[in-house]
Amino acid sequence: MLISATNRRVWAANNTELVIDGEVVVPFWLNGRCISTKALISPEECLIFADWLQAHKCLWDFTDGKL
């Protein structure tokens, strides 16, 4: 996986800026389909955003842990 430089800045819900190490394109499997997905990489996690979820008509069920 190749990490590319990025100038994107993002903030957590508590308004603290997250450290972003770069961008990657990862294979994301959804309902048996592989969707190449651009994600931001931070030291703690990989991030996808609400606009991606909307574009792919995703519903996130936090109670049952399903996407």
C-alpha cells in the first residue's frame, strides 16, 4: 500500500486537529463488492468520511455493528 502526501486537515468531534500522515487507496469490501476507496491515514487509524458513505448509499448500524 503506497501512502501519498496530502494537505488535507481534519478535526475530531471535540475540535482537536488530527495528525494526518497521508492518503492511501485501499480495497474496501461492501456487500461482496470491492470498492477502491481513498482514505486518510493517521497514527491511530484509517479514516473514511460521511461523503463517501453517502456516495455509496451506506447505512451504519452502530447498535449491531453493521455497515
